[in-house]
Amino acid sequence: MRPTVSVRAEAAHSAAPWSMDPCSESDQASALAVRNAGIATARHRLAWLLRVNRILGPDRTMRTGTRFAAALRSQATHHPASAAQVSRWETATATVDYSTLHNYEKLLGLPTHRLVAIAYLLGRGPAGSPPRLSAEPGRGLEPDGGVARLHALLEQALSAMPVSGVAWDELTARLSAYPQALLHPRTAWEELSARLLAELTTTTGAEWALRNQACFRLLRHPRGRADAVAACDAASSVHQIRLEPLSLLEHAEHPEAVRVLLRQLSAPTGERALCGAVTAAVGKMARHTVPRAVLPLLVDRLNAIVTPTACSVAVGGYVANVLRQATTSSASPALHRLRARAETASPGTAYAPAGADALANQLALAAMSRLDEAPTDADETLIAVLADLLFSPDLTVRLHAGMMIGASPYARPVADVLAGELAGGRTRADSAHVAAMVNGLAAMAVPVDHTPFQRLLLAREHPTPVHEAAARALGQIPGNSPESYWRAAVERHLRPPSDRPYAPTDAVAHRLIQAMATKGGHGLLPLIAADTRTPAHLRAVASWWNTAGVHRLPG
């Protein structure tokens, strides 16, 4: 049956630019407290990304503000571009709208939606971060075909046809323009959400970011949000990546979202699901979007988790870090009390190893020196973003930092410097530094030689965090490994040795199987699923990835 959509005559188009939320005095104080003024804010980081792509990009003619403004005017006759306006965009003193980002991409020869995808992520940063972008761009969609175009995109998404991240972005933006849209068949909302979540959990880079934004829109659509929440709930028990579908519920306004989180906090479907539920619940508390009647119950559930014996050391550390990131000066007293309990239960150690700041500074300077025209002064924003990439305790912050660097002219120099450190003997140094650099390369997803990661994954002298980081890198960095290598990795991490007791480390095993599914080892998954020497829960993981069709996804 061909899908159809019924909409009211008036669409909810917004003519407003994609603007920044007002920066209050408390926001300014918070930003000043984080390194240099403005460096850590979404506003300044997006401005920095525009600036470095223009000034350090390959097209020398675009490096002068006057010429770039003239090019903007010639491309969009109604664009109010001048050298002064370009300066305001690139110093975060003026708002940046969707068309500006898109025009930067076209004029600088960047992939479509590369800057847009980063702006989406910055618009929904961690709950406790300084002022954020408005989460939704104002963009005129009607001239591109209106409802007819929406019909075509729906038909594509509800079929077996591939759907790119750009197409998901356009489809959900168009649906958002019609808050009272009625889809037929009625199951269309459910099918859209289920497919989008399946693809979200198996893509990386800009393709992931665009799908993430599409999920955000469905979770907030008046007609589709109930089905989107149900899809996240179902995914938490079906998908092998359970953290992300549940963590998305932080942004869901439907009351069922809180009920799902309460159930997962009481009886989680696994450790990953528990981490996702904690992330969403704490995020909702930090954003003050938990209904007052439910808040005491939610706090009670979180209190039960942040006790010394309630969960594993790894989960306890994760929960403590989530609470640490969310407890800013504007956080509620309940969040501050939860953080104190969590840190008492899981004191752990600082995420950043000794010498972290010095290492970030050293690596940033080495990367800058590799540019064709190295800047005369240190790029303080690059240093700050690189420090986040390597040493932030928040996984989301590290991911966003990696994608920011990956979308800048610093991508290749930073990747080469990090890869050089790993190839040049750094792997024999502090394992915390090694894991940080490997995870950083995985977040950037810039093509580099896989050999150091392959070696790290097989080496017995490294601790679990290094093995997990290596498996993550092999799964996220472009390029495949031969099946012969994957066989060796399976023997190393999934097969018990005959001479001593052995239990696979779940974190490494999950990452290994995921990497095999996407990077050349898919043919081995049925063998793992059928091999009784592998623990049953890991056989189930291999079976899921074998049937997920990940190797056939676009992007």
C-alpha cells in the first residue's frame, strides 16, 4: 500500500533564523569558568568551525572576507553578506541560519550537510553545557514541492529503498512543518521510527548525526511522538546497542517516555539499557522537564542505583560521570545530592590521566605544524576541542569533539599525529593515553592505517580499555580488515583457552562483533552464533548483527 499523508492547509513553517538561545548572565559566568571565555560554548565552536574551514581550506580565494562575502552574494542574491557580516558569523556575534551553513558548504566545497550535522549536535549538547543553539533550523521547505515532496520521501522511507541521512533530515523537517499530519497506514509512524532507530545504531559520522536529529524530531512531533517513544522502548530489548535508543528519551515530551525510563531504572534489560535510562533521566532532570508529580519517584529510582552494591564498577563510574556533567550551578538540589551519593559509591579515578592538558597542547601544536600554512598563534579552540576528544568523561562530548575536528581542515593533521603516536611506540606508554588516542581516532572517523588497532586488539599485554578502544576504532574508521584477521580476533577474545579458565570481556566482545558486522567479518557471524564454545549471550549478539543487514546500509 502506498503511504499517504493528510495535512492541514497551514503548515507550521518558521521564518525565524536558526538562532542561539539568549546568553544569560549565569550562562556567561559558566562559560568563563570553562577555560577561556566562549571557547566551550556551542556558539563559539560553530563560529570556529566556519572560520577554520574558510581560512584554512584549499580555496585561497575564499580566505579574504570581502571575496567570500561577494561569492555569497552571487550565490544567493538576497543574502545580506558583507565582510563585516562574515566576521560576525565567525566570531559568534551574529546568528547563523540554515542557509548560511548550506552556502558555506557549497562555496567551500564541503560535503552536503557536513556543517549542518555538526550544528545539530551542538544544538542539543549535554544538559549542563553553556548556551546552546536552538535545536531546529528555520528553513523554507514549501518551494521544494511541499506535500508532493513529502509523499515521495515517505514512500522511500517506508519501502526497502536506501535512505540517506540527508533524506531522513529533509523528511523529518517536512513532517515537523505539519504538526497535525495524519499518515496512512496508521502504522507508518511506528515503521518510520523503527527503521530510523535501526539505522541510527549502525551508522557513524554525519550519517549518524543526521539520523539522530531525525529521531529528535519524531520524538517531539505531536502525531508521531507516542510511536517514537514505543520504538525506543522496543529497541532497548531488541537492539544490541541499547544505550542510544533509551538515551534519546531525554528529549521526548510524551508522558510514556518517563514511564519507560522508570521501568528500565527498576528492571533494566541490561547494563547498556541501564546506562541509557540513567542518561535520559538525569538529562530530563537537568533540563527541568520531568513532571513534578513523577520527580520524587524518579529520584528514588536513581538513589537506588547510586549505592555501592547496586551495579557494576563500570556502570557506577558511568553514572557518576553523567551526574558530574549535569550538576552545573543551575542544577536542582536533588541532582547535587545524587552526584554526591554516586561519587561516594563509585569514587574511581579521574578520567583524564596525569599530563592530559600538556598532551592535548602538544598534539594540537603538532597538528597545526602539519598544515600547508601553519597559523602563527596556537589555536586555543582546537586545543580545547582536542582535550575534550581525548579526556572528557562524557562520551557524548568526546563524540561531538571528534566530529567537529573531523569536519575541519585539522582532520587529517590531527589524525596523522595521533596515528603517528600509536605507530611510534606510544603503545608501550601509559595505557590511559593509548585508549584516549584510539578512541579519539574512532570518534573522528578519518581514514588511517588499521594496523596499529589490529595489533592492539590482539596484544595480551594491554588492559581491557585499550582492547575495547581498538575494536571500536576498527568498527568506525573507514576501511575493512581481512577475514583472516577477524578469525584471529575471534580466537583471541571469544574462544576460551584450553589451559586455563577464561571469560570474554563483554565490552570488548560487543565491540568486536559489531566491527566484524560492518568491516569485513560479516561472514563469520553465523559461525559465532552457532558455536557453543561462545557464551550464549554473545552468540545472541552475533545472531542479531548477522540479521541486521548493517553491511547493506547506505553511508
